[in-house]
Amino acid sequence: MKSVLLLTLGLAVTGGCGQSVGGVVDGSVVTDAPRVDASREAGAVQCGAGGANVFPTFARECRSDAECVVVAHQTDCCGNTEALGIRQSERARFTESEDICRSMYPGCGCPSFGIRTEDGLLTQDLGSVEATCEMGTCRARFPGIPCGEEFCRVNTVCVRECCAGPGCVPTQRCRVIPAGCGLQPGCSCLSDLCESRQCQSQVGRLAQCQCP
């Protein structure tokens, strides 16, 4: 009987702390998932209670980016989360389930590493993650920041080299943020990334190198 109930609700059973895969479902037919009664949904959520975690799955089928939204699902008692792309119509149902899940986790006092996107990158800002429709499925991706002819991902910074002459076009390139600098490093931590070994200014994840 228990297995029938889980199948009916369309649940994803996860591993232990930090191994949640709830909310990651691919589909091929663009339909809205049927509304699930809140009382049944509450009984279906198990987070941090020992053993296997249980969390509902949500519709992800799409035809355009506008049909998708980014949501954050907590995966362990440390507060680590994963960003997921789901259909806009599933937002309310996800919020109900996520509120229940988060209330079940005890405060473990361990560090959180941030929010992991579906392309495996970490960020501290959910607002920097975009919902996209890729091959008919909603995804949560970190788009990066433009830097010359490339885009810098979440663990990199755009370094703009010195360019002093008239009409000079500065070279820009993505460089990996040095260990220990954090995801939003200051200029003093980025100097070694410049050819002159001197960072002149820094705004967000753009560093301007000083001329020698």
C-alpha cells in the first residue's frame, strides 16, 4: 500500500543528508501537473528525519523560458541548497512542500557552501540563477557575466588588463578566483591575476588591472 501511495504522488526518493534529487524530472509532453492535496503532500515529505529522504517531484516540461521559474530546495541540515527549474504553475505546490521540508531539518551548525545549480556550479545569490527551457525541460543555470568573447562562470572573475594608448582595446579574460578569496573577492586578492601583478579597481566580479 505504501509503494502505491508513493507512486501515485510521483515522489523522488533521495539518499541521505546532502544527496537529494527531489524535483529533478524530465518530461516530453507539455502539461501542467495535477494539483496535489496539501495534506497528502505534507505526509509525503521527509527531510532529515533519518534514513532515506523523500520529496515530491514537479513538472518541468516547457516550450519557452517564460514557462519556467527557479526554486531552491534545501538538501541537508547545514543549509546547502540546490537550484531547480520547474514550471511556473508548480511554484505554489513546491513552496508548500519546501516549507515542510525545511522545518524538519535540525540546526547542525555545519557550514553551508551555497546554492548549487543544475550545471554543477555554486553561487551565494539565487537571483543570479536563470530559469531556461532547454530541449523541452526547465533548467536552473548560472549564465555568467560577459568578459570579452566569453562568459565568466560563478567561480571565475573577469580580468581587464591595462590599456593606456589611444584607441587601445583592453584584453579581457576569465580567470579562476584564487583559493581563499571567496566568491566575491576584493581587489587585493586578485592582484596576482593581472600581468602587472597589481589590481587597480574591482566592481563585483570585474577586476581592472593597473598599468606597470
